[in-house]
Amino acid sequence: MELGFIGLGNMAKAIIAGWLKADAGLATKIRVHSAHKSNYETYAKKWGLTACASNKEVAANSDFIFLAVKPFLLAEVLKEIKPALTENKVLVSMAAGVSLADIAAVVGPSVKLIRIMPNVNAEISMGMTALVANEKVSQAEYQKVEALMASEGEVLAVAEKDFSIFSALAGCAPAYVYYFIDALSRAGVKHGLKKSEATKIAAQTVLGSAQKVLSAILSPMDMVDQVCSPGGTTVAGLLAMEEAGFMTAVVKGIDAAVAKDQGK
């Protein structure tokens, strides 16, 4: 199984790092190319990957071609590699807001297409990835991509109509969580902690809380109630956050991300 990456930004690097963490021997199977020679050649040399001189070279020598370019560049890249897309090749797109139908309109209806939406936590094997495929992709081919992404976190088959909300929750939300952790740590600094101490406390608390949600049979709100003792400090803080618009702000942020993904 030969793997190719066209585009080598942060998301592509996170995915490759996750794969190599799971199986270092996979490096010899990965080809890369991007618009910046110094970027892809240096990265390939560092990790033992194969640097290709062009997008066409990646496509011609890969069974699964991962498209990791910006959405506005995708059509141009697809036109460039179209002659290399023989019937045994699978295109795997991670371009936000670009549907399978949009891609098929450029490369033709017979090309095998899988759309994925990963997140940056794939780098530490804690990712969350959505997958959907067109009818040309065999079950075996789909399962190979599914297994690759599962090697660095959780995977979920998602209807394409739900990719925008998945992207907002899984793709964008790491930034929101980082922001929340930083806000907690700054509050700690306000009350006398060192920033490094406050950040460690906040990050570990978020990590443990997330793990508890995933392992519990209770809903998150039921778990909130468990922590909020009558007349206690937690409920006082929670009510102050809600008065400042905490939940509304979160929902509005997700709404904005969905609208942007849908081009609204």
C-alpha cells in the first residue's frame, strides 16, 4: 500500500506523525510533495519519506493519494493529477467544504473518492476522524483508510451532509479547547499561580474530565450536577460563567464555523 501526500501543512504532518508513531516502518511507503521545496524535502529527509518533484509524481506512484491542500487550490491540483488517476487509485480528500460531488466534477465520476475530516490530535494518537466514500470505493479500500486513521485515534462513518458540523466539533474545537485551557490558566495567574503551574493544572483537569465523559454512562450535564454541591463554589462559578454567556458563546462559535464551512 503506497501512500502519497499532496500538500504538507500542519494537518498532513500531524497525520503522518501519528502513523509513524504507530508503525515507523510505514515511512518507506509515504511520498510527499508541496508547493515549497524546502518544506517537503527537509521533512521527507527528517522522517525517511520519499520526496517527489511534482504532484503528478506523487499520484503516479501512490495507491492512496491524500489531498492536503487548501480548498481554493484543490481544483487546480485535481486537474494536474487527473491523467495519473487510473482505476486502481483512491483519492482521499481532507479539504474542508469540498464535497465528493465537487471533486468528481473535476476528475470524473469513475474515480474512487474518500473524504475524511481529521483533527490535529492525530499527531499524538488521540485524533477524531470522519469518513465517507463514493460508491466506486470497495469495502477493502475503505477499510484500509479507516484502519490508517484508526491507528491514531477514533474514527466515525459520517453522512456527508453532516461533515460541516463534524468539522466544527472535531476539526475546529481543538483550538477552542486550547483557548479554554489558556483562559483557565490566566485566571490561575490572576490569583497568584505561575503560568506553567496553572496551565498544567488546567490541561490535566480538561484531559481527565474528557476521559470521564467518554467512560461514563451519565450525560455531561448529569456529571455537572454531581460536581455542583448545593451552595458550593462550583455552582457559583458556573452561574457566573453562564451569566457572561458561556454556553451561548460556544454555540455561536460552532454556528459560525459551520456557516464558514458551508460558504455562507
